[in-house]
Amino acid sequence: MSKDPIGLAVTDISAFSRRLVPELKKHDRVPSHLSLLNMLARAAGFRNYQHLRASNTAQQRLAETRSEGTVDYRLVERALHQFDAQGRLLRWPSRRPVQELCLWVMWSNLPAGTHLHERQVNAILNAAHLFGDAALLRRSLVGLALVRRNLDGSDYQRLEKRPPDDAQQLITRIKARRQHETSGQYADEGAIP
């Protein structure tokens, strides 16, 4: 029967050592294997070895559920073609799945936890697209439940959600594109970013 490896990460080895010394002083002889495992786990901040093991197992299960295998890279690539080098949306895509990914990028441009007036939302969206239809983007964001608004348009607020893997991939690539373009401008001007 093979044993699964159980990792132990310690952020501060000095604090770990200080916690381990009293545990070792309790024994007048060499501790048993299980006792030593429990001492190490307690020094790392766990109740005992079983607690450490359960935490590692749960961490592995959670890591497996968030895999990159669910990303449709072809769809991300199609959506990426809708943006220019500065990360601005060039045109409104014709396909609904591409539209939704592009809306997630627009959503990421809105500040989190902030109440905005329609004019402020328009200003943010106008800076992020080139086809001049902020109203279409606003309505679509509300329709996709990414933004909440009052009926009179006096209060818009971004709804906090975890973007799907495809959208997260696109947002990351657009942000990298913007940073690259910004750093390129500074390099052209001879200034340090």
C-alpha cells in the first residue's frame, strides 16, 4: 500500500522551531513516529497530524476542481480578436458566446463596490470600446446580471461574481495587452513607468 505524500509548508521556520522545542522537551526519550508527526503538525499550527492530513486532502480536491481544462481557448481567441492593442473593444461581436466574454471584460473595467451614475458608467465604457454604443454595453451588462441598476439610471453597481474560466482567461490576456502597450509607450517616450 503506497502512502500519499502530505506536504507541510511553514511560512516562518524560526517560529516553527520555537513551537517545536517545547514539544520535544516533553519527552525524555526519542518520540514515536506518530508522536513526532503530531508535534510537527502542532508546531505548524494544526491540532494534530490528522488535521494536517485532512487539510492537505481538501486542498488537493479543491485544486482538482479548478482546472484549466474547462477553458475553450478557441472561443477566447475569437473574443481576443475583438480587441485592439490597447485592450479596447473594436466592434460588437455577432456571436452570443463571444459577446458574453467581451462583456466580462467590460465588467472588469467597472470599479468593485462603487455606486456609479449612468454618466460615469458611460465614461468608463466609452474608454473601453471604439464603436460608440455605451447604451448597448450597459443594457447587455444588466441583462447578463453583471451590473445592477435603478430603473431611472441613477445608480449602477457592478455585481461581484467569479468570472467563468473562459472569461477569466480573456480578462487576464486583455490586462496583459494593456500593460504591454502602456510599458511600450513609456519606453518610446524614454520615461520609466
